[in-house]
Amino acid sequence: MGNSELKTRRLALILAALVATATLALGLAACGGGGVEGDGETAEAETVKLAGKPSGELTISNWPLYIDENTVSNFEKQSGVSVKYIEDVNDNAEFFGKMQPLLGQGESGGRSIFVVTDWMANKMHELGYLQGFDPAGLPSFEKNLRAELKSPSYDPERAFSAPWQSGMTGLTVRTDLAPDVHSICDLFDPQYKGKVEMLTEMRDTVPLVMKCMGVDPEGADEGEWLAAIDKIQGAVESGQIRRFTGNDYARDLTSGDAVAVIGWSGDAVQLQADNPDIEWRMPTEGCILWSDNMVIPVGAPNPTAAEAWIDYVYEPEVQADIAEYVNYVTPVEGVKEILAERDPELAKNQLIFPDESFTKNCTIQPTPTGEEEQKITAAFEAVLNG
Amino acid sequence: MKLGRRTVPYALLAPGAVWLVLFFVVPLYYMGKLSLESGTVGSLEFNWHWANYSDALSLYDTQFVRSFLYAGTATAIALVLAYPLAYVIAFKAGRWRNALLFAVIAPFFTTYLIRTLAWETILSDQSPVVEVLDTLGLAPGGHVLATGGAVIAGLTYNFLPFMILPIYASLERIDVRLIEAAKDLYASAAGAFWRVTLPLSAPGVVAGTLLTFIPASGDYVNAQFLGSAGNQMIGNVIQSLYLKQTNYPSAAALSFVLTALIMVAVLVYIRFAGSEALMGEEAR
């Protein structure tokens, strides 16, 4: 009798302790914010308010190995702004996953500039997570942005996104093992069964397959996206497509496990240096052009310095240093002329300085939006995870 | 202040309890709430959206079945490989015992990801392993990498030590005099093993299978790097929902379903194998 009473009392004590700690923890968690729900409205996009001369501190988030060694310190010397340059963007979706809870509350985690790919810039803008530029702070950007990049469908006025570097998505082939692959349609040729790979990046893979099907990806509707995804699904079921990859197609091409893949132009410059049999080819249907863009998030401290940075890298001499180091397609006019003197070989490379006839059939990377996006993404992910 | 005898246990319990509440109960609560929301990122709304659960089951039943199939197969293969190895280390290795145990753990000095990526090289199309398998007709389509077989091989390899160590621990504890007694009483070597050694090592086998099967069911690394589109496991779906589709509610619901299914499977298994086997003699 007394014993059972004791047990009950002990149990009560344990429960009380548990409830107390749980309440405390919940309180802490609530103070810390978190959760992923927003307020349900798309915020009216605010615009950068310039405040005199740039000064103070500036934090920039960019992808790894995407800048030369001198540009940041040169900018600091010239402008007097002290820069914290962090390379913490490895994947658009993952970076979004990391920042979204903050952005949802109008904070940017202390960062004033993110560098994200077109579709992610678009998505962030739609969610009201970005600030519009004040053109007054961006004279070089207005003047030197290359013409073909001036009006992408998601930001026709370039009002909130400034390209950092661009690239092309097309075919990367082993010239010794698949000499005859010249088009995206050739990837569906049964003689390469089990040796073909495509990218897990939906906005590269699906639009290229649309091109093979004779559909213009620019402004394609939901049905056309889904039809292309169906075609890819068919190639998976027949064993034509070995697997879907990110940059790791490099390994499979090098070993010969894959002979023709959908791949990025920037990678190919480096891969070719290691293995001369690897070559990036412009598909006969054309390529996908994408850009990684500098954007200014909501709640960004020191937007004045952020605009100063954007404008600084649009000076051709500054951009030439970056282009020489990263080997991607530069978005700035006049860089080729500067590099032609410094490094003529580099200035001739079509993958770094593609001329208009080279990219004439290419499309700026399209992206579905809103509910359509969720549905199409789900369909594509269902193929990847089938 | 002198702590009363009664309060001491609670004081000792407190750090663990706080830890458990902070890092298990609280996240679980948020996950539970999230799993009942609907809408897209930026406009998620809590509205008891139970459809996330029914959708999770109906849309991804294939991946669930596949996950348990792969994890189960990997566990079975690991058991077949691990038992003899653990037996040798425990009873026959002599002075090599520590060296062999070290060899079992040695791969853990490399990260999980690198160990998995190494299999891309081992199972590459031109590798000797695959050429032998191909000659034997065991590599349909001429390749092993990017198939379900490669995923199972990766899972087996990565979780093998979790099978070996508990089995070794339970074998090593066995009093050899019991086996000698069995032989004195005219049991054959096989008979002694079957009626003395094996039952006494059952706790290790049960612990080993659980330690292998549970993490293998939720794994996504092996399927991502060694599998292809038709070999993705439920972990890959959850990863894709969270990070690529930013469909947090479905991902949360799917995680709960996975947890529940694994718990049911484990309870059934323990019921079948007996909790005594799991806890050893102490449970009696």
C-alpha cells in the first residue's frame, strides 16, 4: 500500500520534471524563432536605399573557387569597405533550405549579397526575399552587362539580379568512345544503352530534352515539361540512361562508365586538361544558358556597399581578373579585348567567350513557377527516385 | 545542502532527460506539426492535413518496399559474413585477436562518404570484379554499378562492423567450459555449437541485425552513389522532398511513416526473437 503510493509519487515527480524541462525547451525554441511558415503573403519588394558613399562592412556568400585571389582586397582598398567573403553556396536548393527560415522573417543572416542561379533568384524574388536595385548605384553594371543577358524572362529589367558568371549546358562526350554524339537526340540512340547520363538539375536536363523533341523550352507549358519528363522516364526504363548525376559525371566519363552525358561547359575546360578525349559539344539543337546572379536579400545590412561591389566587378579590368581565373562565360562587355592581350589562347576559347553564332540556338535557362513548379519538380524527382 | 536519497536518482537522470527532450522530443513535436501543414514554402498553413500521410504511403510504397528489401538482404548477407568472422576472432584467433578486431574497425577511420565512393571504383565497368561477374553471367547489362545489386553491396559493406562487433562481444563472453561440458556429454562439435554456442550468442545476433537493419533502411548515401533511377530508397525520397522540392510537410510525414514502420518491424522481430535474446540473461 505505502509502497505503491511511493511509486505513484515518484512517477508524478518524474512527469513534473519532464513537463518542466519540456516547457522550458519549447519556450527557448519559440524565442529562437524557427519553423518554416511565412506570413502567407508575397511581400511588396522593397528597393535598396542608397546612403551616401559606401563604407563599413559587407558580407558576400558565393560558390567555392569562383573568384580570383586579388579582387576582394582590391575592392577593399579602392572603396574602404571591409569585405567578409564566404564560400558557403554549394547547391541552390540546399542554400535556400538553409536561408529560408531567416528570409521568411525578413533577415539575411548578416549577408548582403548571395550568388544564386537564375531560377533560384526568380524563386527568391517571387517569395519577396530580395530587394530591388537602385540603378543610381550601378552605372558600370548598366553600361557593361552583355546585351544577350539584359532581359531574361524572370527579370526583364535586371531590377534585382546581376549575373556573376554564366555557363552553358550541353553535351560532354568521350570523343574516342562516342564520336558520333552531336545532338541531345543522339543520347537516346540504343547503341549507347547504359552509357548515357543526365543531370539531376531539372532545369538543365528537361529543357534540353524538350529541344530534342522540337519544343521551345522558353515559355513551355506544364504539358510540354511533363511530356519531356515522360520521354526521360522511358529512357530510364529501357536502361538507356545509366544514372542521373551532378558534377560526378566527371568520374564516370573518365573511367568510361559513361560515354556521353549532359554536362556543363565550365567543367569541360578543366576535364579536358586532364583527359584530352573529353570534349564539350554544342548540341545541334542548341544549349541552355544559365547565369549565377548576385542578389541583395531582404534585411541585408549595408546595401550601399553591396551595390558598390556589384558595380565594381562590372568594370572590365576587374572582371578580366575574375574571368582569367574561373574560366566561365563572363557577363561583362570588353573583357575579351583585355584578355586578348594578356592571354590570347584564353580569349579564343569558345567555351569562355562564345560568339553569337556559336550560341545562336541556345535558350536562357527556363523555369516553371508557382504551383506548376511544384508539380513538375515532383514529376521529375519521381523519375530520379523511381 | 545534502541531497536526499530520493532526489539523487532524479538529479542523475536530469542531464539525460534534458538532452532527450531538447534534441528528440522538441524536434519531434515540430516535425509532427509540420507534417500536418499544407501549402508551398512561404505560405505553409497548419490545418491538420492528414492527407500528407496517406499520400506518403500511396505515392512512395515502391520505395518503402524497396528500402526494406535492400536493408533486409544486406542484413542477411552481413549476418552470413559476420558470424563466422566473429567466431574465428573470439575462439580461434589467439594472439591475432586484437589485430583482427582492429581490422574490422579500421575502415571507420575513413568517412562514410569516401568508403561508399570507393565502391564506384571497385564496381566500375572495366574493373576486374565486374569483368569476372560478367563472364559468369552475373552482371546483366554488362554493369554492376548503378544497379540494385551495387546498392545492397554498399549497404552490406558499410554496416558489416555493426553486425560483427555485437556478435563478437556475445561470443567472447561465453564460458568455454560450457562447450567443453557439452562435448564431455558426447555432443558432436556441430551439436555443441548448435545447442550451446549459438543460443548463447543469440543476443549478439539480435543486436547486430537491429544495428544493421535500422540504419540501412533509412540510408540514402549508398543508393545515391551506387544506384540508378530505379534503385532509390525512401531516404532519397525524403532528402529530395526536403532539399530539392522544399515540400517540408510531405517530407516530415514520410519521416514519421518510416519511423513507425521500422518500429513495428523491430517490435515484431523482438517479439519473435524474444526480448531475452536481446537483453541476454540479465532480462531474466
